[in-house]
Amino acid sequence: MTIDTARGFAVLWTKQSFEGDLRIEYDFKRVDAKHRGVNIIYIQATGDGQKGCVEDISPWSDRRKLAAMSDYFMNMHTYHVSYATDKSDYIRGRRYLPLANKGLGGTALSGEHTKVGLFGDKKWIHITLIKQSKQLWMEFKHPDKTLLCQFQNKDKPGIDKGRIGLRLMPGRMSQFKNFRVMSKESSIPAKKKDNGQVRVEKAETDGWRCNVIQPDPKDHGPDGINIHDWDGDIDMVVPDRGVEICWYVNPGKDKVTGKWERKTLHKHHEPMFMTVADVNGDKINDFVITGGSKGTMGKKLIILLRTNKSGDSTFKEILIDQPCGNFPKGVAVMDLDGDRTKHEIVVIPKQGDIWSATYTGDSMQADNWKAELIWIPQAETRKKMDNAFLGDINGDGDLDVATTEENGGWGVIWFENPQIN
């Protein structure tokens, strides 16, 4: 699409009005070489209600036939970002204040950029704009460089709904393609509860749909998810920190987009991460949970060896005290000794040495389990590690363990499995 303003101003509006937080993306190319005027994107424009300028801007479009700037900033509530500008080459955000009747006075947002050097070579630039509450983030991705901008509305009323528009000044010519707007609110059928809170049931954008298995109204913080084929279809096992370890029961193909029944797997209320795997080689998946730092099972590894193949899970609980570290956090089940008939457990603490949990003989007997430190130099400097992720990183035929570390300067790290050298 090419917009040519040889005969005056031009503004192109979306047919749809969008509510709430937005993500806007499009490709832009400046074609002209004018040293005056700007390009502008309007975000969520509505009428101010004065002199017939009703909230929906479409019914009074005849009053904007010339598309003069004053028809907009004197009559609309909207955010505006100007770019590809004159010789000063700025990118500037505004929040129009039509009820103040002071023109553009006091409308500027913090975060202006000048001399950006992006728009003069007539190359395609991918623009991403995120509007969240009273802030705007923009990324201008040029083939040769990328510019990030943040505009903050610190002292003006917020804006939550309206149309999206593209403006060009006289003499400007620009090309646009792949324009799309993604909204958390505009395409989401929501239900209002008795307390007035809105609970999202489904969201659909670009053909993708977000289905809510079960809401979390108290925001406890489900942390991590494990996909598990419990009884012929896919269930989900979740450590819900502050509550319990639970699983959500797939209701079947015909009802899969609705609510799933939630059941308690284990009552430890402060779990960290967990994994689902066949630990003892009986071809039944078991559950391994790190106990974190709080509660009666804090600083323990919780192993639930399942004793049935279908229906509600029954299991033998094995509790293992940590041999090192401040508390167990990440966990993985893998082969450490070459015996493929069973597996071992590797635990990553928040800080310190990683360690393993292994058994000999009957896995159902707690006395047959032991925990051992896996010594790796400079453990004390790895201050905040995360979950364990498995992969044959060096291609030698066995699984290694990767994680991330923050606060100690390590970043992304992996531990090499010494089983095969």
C-alpha cells in the first residue's frame, strides 16, 4: 500500500476499534525526500465529545476532509508517535489533550529521540509498537541497525480504546505492508464475576486461540508445566507454588477447550520445579519434585513412584534430604551410569553444587536411595540457578544438563555428563 500526499494531508484509519493493551506491527518505507513534515501513527483515537465529536470518530469524518492537524489534536483523545520527520530527525510521543483547548501544549510524552538516522535511505523498516497501560514501547528495525524507544505518560489521563491511524503530511510518500494489530481485549469474550473482576475465558489472534484450563483468581503462581499422557489423552501436571502440586484432567476432545478438572497430586505447598519420567524402569511415569526452601518438605527432594497405570494416581513417596546447596530448585531425570534399565535424578540447587539421587535394589525402599554431591569447581559463585534442561549438547551420545545463572555472572551454562568421554 502506498500513501501519496502530493495534494495535501492524508490519514488512514482501521475499521475496527481496539481496547486495552496492544501490539502493532507493520513494515514501513519512506519514498520521498522532503525535508518538511512527519509520519504519524495514532494509537486508540476517540472523539472528545465537544461540538459533535462523539467517541466513535467515524460519524464525524466529514469534518476532517482536509485532515488538518488541528482537527485531530483539538478534537481527539489519542496517543501519537511521529517519525521519519524533518531535518531534526526526531521520534516523539504525544497524548492529545483536547479538553484543555491548548493545542499541542503539554501533550509531549517523555522519551523523545533526535538525529536517529534511520529513514533517509528508503529501505524497509519493521516497526513494532507495544502499548501497555500508560507506556509505549517502539522498535524500529532497519536492515543495518535497530532503535528502541520508550514513551511514558507520567501525568496525563490514560487511553484504553479507539482506532489506529496512519498520517502523512503534505508532499510525503510512504509505503506500508503487513500491518496488523493484536489486542488482549478487543477479541476476547470475557465474563464479569460478582466482584467486578474480568476473567478471560478465551483469546484468539491470527488464528491462534488461548484456552484457559482453569483460572487462578488469587494469582498463586503456577510455575512450570509438565505434559503427561495419563490415560490416553494429554493431561497437565503443575507445581502451583503457594498451594500444592496438582494435575489438570483432560476432559476429552469434545470439551478440551473448556474448563479442566483440577486434582491434587501432592499437598506440599511450596514446590519449585518438577519433572515427569520413568525413574525406576517399570514403564510407568513417576513424579520428581524439588521442595524449595519453605514448608515441611523444604530442602528435600520429593519422589513419587507411581504404583498404578491408570485412574487417579497412587504412589510410593520417597523423601531425600539435600546433601548440599541452599535449597533444591531445578531437576532432571537422566542416565548417569550407563544402566538403561533405570535412571538417576540430577538436582540443581538455587546456589551451590549440583547433586544426584540414585538407588540400588528395590526403588520402593527409602533406605535404598542416597544423595551425592557432584563436585564442580567454583560452586559458591553460582548464586542463583534455575531449572534443569537436558540435551546432548556436545554430541557425544549422552545427555548433558543446561541451566541459567544470575547474580554470579555465569549467565547460560551447561554441565557435561562424564558417562561418555
